Amino acid sequence: MRTALVRAAAGALAAAALAPAVALAQGLESPVGLWQNIDDETKKPKALIRITEQGGVLTGRIERILTDKPDAVCDACTDDRKGKPVQGMTILTGLKKDGEAWGGGEILDPNNGKVYRVNLKLAEGGRRLDVRGFIGFAAFGRTQTWIRQP
């Protein structure tokens, strides 16, 4: 009986030790989390974007601006975001899982106020996120790679 208790305790310890690794691996299978995007021109970090999921739909908002303009507003926006602070602004909406990717949503570029269709796809084991914004067909767009943050 004592041997059975020792085995059970050892099994419980092993499971507890593996739980964080399993949770991390599961988290890397989804875009949910904090991401850093890089400015296309300067190649420097631009913002931190928090992606959340509710009811199978992803949404992303700018959690923090990393440039010298943390108080920027979206002057070029044409919807209800016009004149509002970019920090805290929702820029990703309506994304749903589609096979190995997420699509069917939209992304706002606060620099020009334009809204594009968007697809997301995890890369490098979930450490990077390919964000493809486009008008019409995905082939006629551009991809930006975001980096997962701890």
C-alpha cells in the first residue's frame, strides 16, 4: 500500500511539473496574447497589441504605443474612432478560426485610417504571427510579422 501511495505522489508531482509547459504549448496554438508589431519603415517596435477571444471571435486592441507619440489620435479614421486616442483603440475585429489560420475579420491602420480585411497565421511554433491585410483578395495585400511577448 505504501508503494502505491509513493507512486501516486510521484505521478502527481510529475503532472504538476508538466502543467506549465502544457499550458504554454496550448497558448502557442492561438493568437490570443500580447504581440509587438514592428514599424515597416524604421524597423523599430511600434506598439503592443493584445488579442483576446470571446465566443470564438478574436479582437485586438493597442495596449501600448512604443514610439515617441504615445498620445497619438486617429485623425484619419472615418468611423467612430475618428479623433480618438490610438492607445487603447480596437484595431482587429471579427476574426474566426479557419483551418490553421484565422480570417473573416478586419484590421484598422491608424496611420491612414483605412480598414482592411485580415488573415492571421501563427508561425515559428506560435512565437510569431503573420498578419495579412488586404483589399479584395489576400494575394493583393501585405504581411506584417508580429512577435509574441511574455
